Amino acid sequence: MARYFKYKTVADLAADAAALGQPLQLSNDFSVLHQPLRVGPLTAGNRLVVHPMEGCDGTLDGNPDELTWRRYARFGGGGAKLIWAEAAAVCDEGRANTRQLLVAPHTAAGLERMLHTCRAAHRDAFGSDANLVVGLQLTHSGRYSVRRPLLAVHDPVLDPLIVDKTTGRRLDTSYPLLSDDDLRRLEDQYVAAARLVAQIGYDFIDLKQCHRYLLSELLAARTRPGVYGGSLENRTRLVRNVIGRIRQEAPGLVVATRMNAYDGVPYQRGDDARGVPCPHALPLETAFGTNPVRPEEDDLTEPLTLARGLRDWGVNLISVTMGNPYANPHLTRPAEYPPVDGYHAPEHPLLGVARHFRIARQIQAAVPDVPVVGSAYSWLQEFAAHAAAGNIAAGHVAAAGFGRATLSQPDFARQLVDQGRFARARICRTFSYCTGLMRAKNHPTGQFPTGCPPFDKEVYGPIWKELSHGAEPTGEPPAEA
């Protein structure tokens, strides 16, 4: 398959974007990235964000483990001033994999150590952690829960892609949905988790409404009956209730959310290995932020309404993302190389980057008084900082979030300060090794830990060799890709 990233200079990137009809806002002046960011009552010391990146390396009971603590020590010492810690489930049945973190009384000490490790590393590196903001993402995995799918709504395109492990059958309309009573109990679990996270000492919690996990799926639940489906008011009932209760029961805790603004349609591997849309009927009824008759297009009417509602309900920080990493990963994270279970990009990845930038810009314009964090910078590699600086200086977003790039280079923010650029030898090339590890389940615990085998070889090289039967991580894409 053709390779897309061939840029030697910022001018090369700008010219290609313009030729594709998607001009980018690029800047050589990085000073805006080092300006402080207000998040409600908090102040982060710069505009660089470590986005939630699951390591899949907790213990089977949901506690952080050695690799988890190592990762947050590296993030803490890396120089980014807003660290958005990874998804932690609010209940055991809502975990996405056997090693996902869990927020519960028996994990509180481990989550506290994770926070303290992060802050201590920052103090060691910079002398103080006074302007470091650290939050924790709260999740329920819904249809992607590891034990069995827990659905909020039937999706005629997504359902057949999922197998119920307890029966070995693919989902269909006979599969039961979570009841309204189930969802009411979940409100209690979210609030209890938020209270515990506040007691531990995290600065904020994120109510995860993205990537088609449960709260994200509810946003698209137009065909669901009852008080949690149908109208947008009903579809946002659970998150609205949770936010209101957190403000009452955990006063002072800052609430953030990472929200999908565009779901799109699921894709599958075509005959030439490129992604093609899965068969689907029109109108597409269960996709948020999506034109129902032209699902390759976004329709931001509801996402913009949601963003304004979140602001009014008391959310202080919004991260914008899109797509489904299991069903259309090219929307979620444009990449040069697909994961081993994926498909080659059906579009130039730069179009995916530009889509992220455009939609984040529109969300930020709708809520100018709430900082919005943009996504999809990793594919731009050494030019990601130029795009981040350009977008922030233009007011298109308030901050830039980095995900995969932080696994290969957790000190990316410090490199910008010290060297004026990222460390070339450790820039994420979007090889998708990390996703390959995340997808791998043939481990004694049921889940391989994930990291960056090419550029964090000491730790993840042996793990990759174990997965791939002795093959060395090469700094090139995995052979299967």
C-alpha cells in the first residue's frame, strides 16, 4: 500500500494539505504551547496534554501494577502540564479488558500511588508540581465489556461485528439491552467512583463519552425506548444526572469529558485490504454527529448542542474525538500503518487529521468559555507541534492532546522546551505496534500490556517478542500490517 507521510519540511506538509483542499494552520512559533491554561479553578502550566492511553497492564482485580506506575512516572517527568490519566471502569462488569483499571475501595491505594508517582516525578524534574493538573477518566465499556456485551441500544451495523463470549453467537436484536433500572444504578456507580477519585486527590474526572463505549453509545440511542433513548434530552439524561450529582456530592471536583463528535459508519477490510464501509441501510439511525443519509459526512447539530449543554451543566474541560477504534479506527486515529486486525486507510490520513481539527474548531467556537482539547496530532510526527501551535494561536482549540506519541516519547513537552523540537529518534511513526499489543488476548492474564516496542525496547521489546514468537520490534511496521 502507498505510504503517505513523506514530508521533509513544514512547507511540504502545508503544500500537500492545500492540494487536498484542507489547509492547515501551522506555526513555527511554539511560545503559545508554553502558556498557562485555565481549567475551571485549576491552572495547567502549558497547553500540552497527555491524552488517556490505556496500558492494559493493571492486575486482574483492577489495581495499577508496576508498568502502570512506570508509565505515569514517565508522563509526570515529561513536561506536559495536563495529564489525563487512562480509562478506569466504574464497575467490574464494565471493564474493557481483564487488566483495565477499576475505581473501587480495594484499588484506591493503588490509584493514589499512581497519582503520587506522577506528581513526584514532575517535582523531581521541574522542582514543583504546583501547575500540574492530573485527572482520571471514568468509563463503562458497554458493548465492549470483556465478560459480555452490555448494550444501551441495538445497532444493526455494529451488533453483527460482536460475539457474545458466553454463547459464541454474534449479536442480534434478540440480545437483551441494559434496562432503565440498570442505567439508574450506573448513575450511582459513576457518582461513587467520582467521590472516591476526589478523595484520592485527583484534580478532575472525565466522564468518557467517546469511541462507542456506554456513554457514547447512549448519545446515539435514538431507537432505544424509555427515558434514556429517543430525544437528545433523554439520550443525555444519564450524563446530565451524573454531572449534577457530582456537583452536589463532590463539590470542588472539576468535571471534564472526552466526547465523540462524529461516529461515522463502521468499516471492514475490503478485497484490496483497504477499508470499505460495512453494509448498512439508510438512514443510519444509531450514529451520533453523523449525516443519516450520507454517513461519510458529519452533522454537528447535536454535538454542538451537547457541548453547550455540558458547559451549562458544569463541565470545565472538553476533549473532542470521533469514531470507534474497533470499527473505524481511521476516523479515531489516522495512522500510516493499520493494526494487525485492521484495514489500510481508505483515505489520505491527512484528511482524517483535518477532519479532527475542523470539528474541534467548531466545538470550541460553540463554547468559547470552555477549553477544548484537540486530537489527531500523532500522525503529523515532527510537525505535530507546528499544527498544535497554529491551532491554539488561532483560537481553534485551547490545548493539544497527544496519545500514541506519548508512549514512544513521554518527554515530548520537555523536548520542545529544551530542544525546540521533538526527539527525532523517538517520534511515533504510527506503526500500530501499541494497538497490536492492546488487541492481543493470548496472554496468561487474558491481555498483553501495551506500549511502544520500537522506541521503548527495553520494556516492550521482550513483550512484543513473546507475542510474535521471537520477532524483534524493528522500528518498522509489524509484518502483518
